Amino acid sequence: MSSEPGPLLQVEHLKTYFPIKSGVLIDREVGRVHAVDDVSFELGDGETLGLVGESGCGKTTLARTVTRLLQPSGGSVRFQGQDITELSQRKLRPVRREMQMVFQDPFSSLNPRRRVREIIGGPLRLHGASSSKADERSREILELVGLSGDHMDRYPHEFSGGMRQRIGIARALALSPKLVVLDEPVSALDVSIQAQIINLLDSIQDELGLSYLFVAHDLSVVRHVSDRIAVMYLGKIVELAAASELFEGPIHPYTLSLYSAVPVPDPKEGRARERIVLKGDVPNPSDPPAGCRFHTRCPVATEICSQEEPPLADYGGGHLAACHHPQSIGAARIKRASRSPASPESSARRLPAAGGAR
């Protein structure tokens, strides 16, 4: 019997659909938005999984479903071995201590009528801490995120965007979670502040041994912070690999197009790189195309792409991709790939040490 510990977070065949209703007197469901559709992955202790894709691909919905801020339509979410998919709000309360979220917009995610003392200390008091203990913990966490106890009695409007995001991070850390879900935590900040927040998150993870699910649309940001990266398109994961592996040899045409859009500091290298411009628009998630969902925009699509959905296959080393025409790899590697659906565990077992891809 194996003594190897299981993953911290295990997501299997997760689906989140939103009903489309029509009618004046009686609401009638006329369709569903397939925001997250059959997504599976695992996250280990101390690991960062980056989740990347363009706006509307389902990243934020997936993050909110994993933390049970949204109810799944199907599939399962297991956290520390416990199935939390159908837990009531009352039974979720102890789980929420261990699983926290940092939101995208630091200007709207903090209550403008509450002082920092209440914003950070509120969750602690909700879980039974006395006012003095909550204040003590709040000061400790503020120092951890680069602020001071002197900020305790200030309101959010008295801080810059970067400082507000630090307060949001402090609120998430107050209950000493094991998993922090970061929903585009730097996209609303100036570029000069983004690096500070990313470096802060790195140092906090090293100090506290946290696991991160890091959601972003910027592939270069995700590359810096992630051990592994999952690429989403129209509600599905189309590629999943170690960060270094994904950048050295992306397999899916959609990943290649994202990679080609990453800015290059060297003008010579930038001119030499082929820029892939995708045709058309992202299909309507309420009526996704048959077969591969990317085939309507894919530069290498053939007839099979519109007829058969490609499985998420393992191309070696835990590099998973769902494509009938995998790119950037040799024929031998294509032959080795299993054409049956790959399990996300096959990627998780070959993880680099946490932080190794940074």
C-alpha cells in the first residue's frame, strides 16, 4: 500500500453551466452557457498551478467553483481528500479556513466602510477569535505583506491600488489557509506594482508553504510564478504541463498563439518570431462547436477536428494536450502519446520541486 500523500486539491470532470432563461410570466430555460465543461486537474502541497486563457474562457468561473463560491453543475471537487462538491454552507465553514481567495479588483473587493482592522480581523472573529487576538494576528499579517500596524485604523480609500491588494492578500492569509486561489491578482495594477506583488506572493509561499491556483490572462506573468500551467479555451483545458516544458515546446495551436503574443524585450528576437493571428471570434459558450472547440479558429484544423473531440493525451513527462494535430513535437513522441483520455495525475506525479519553475 502506497504511503505517498494525495493531492491537496483534486478536480474531476468539473462542469459549471449557467441557465439561459426566457419568458415574462414563467421563466423557461432555453439554453445553457457552458462556462466550465469537463475540467480535471490536481494541485499538490506547496505547488503553484497557473491557469491561463483569454477573457471569457471560464478561468474565473473555474476558480469560484473550486472554492464553492459557485455550485458545480457536475463533476467533483476534493480538498485534502474530502469531497466538498455537495457540502452545505454550514459544513463548508471549516473548509473555508483552509481555502481562501484573492480577487482581481482591489478597488471593489474591499468594503469602503470598514477599517483595515475589521477587514482582516472579521474572518478571525467569525471563527471564534477574541478582538485582542484578532488585532494581534492582523498586525502580524500586515507586516508579512509589507504594511504596518499603523494602517489598522485606515479605510481602503486611503491606500494606493498596490497597497489595497496587499490588504486583500492579508485578509486571505488571516486564517492560515493551505490553498489560496488568486483571480488575476495583478491585472488591475500598474506594471511597476505588478512585479512587487508577484515577488511578495513568491516570498509568502516560500515562508508559509502555501499552494496557489493562479489565474491570469498574461502568459508571461503565469510563467514567472507557476510550477505547472494549464491553458483554457472555451471552458476546457487544452494543454497542461510544467511551466518550463510548456514554453520550450508548446503542443496545442492555441498555446502557440498565446506564446507568440508575449512581448519580447529584444527587438531582433521580436522581429524574428512568427506572430500567429487567429481568425474569427471566440464561439458562443452557449452553443460550443462540435469536435475540437478551437477548430473554428485553428490554422491547422482539418475535417476530423470538426467531427471528433480530441482527448487530453499525455505526450511524455506529464505534458498533456488535446489536439488532433500536435505542434512542435517529433513523430516518435506523437506515437508514444496515449490517444485515450489522460488523467491529470500523470502530470502531477512528475512535478518539479515547488518553486523550481520560477
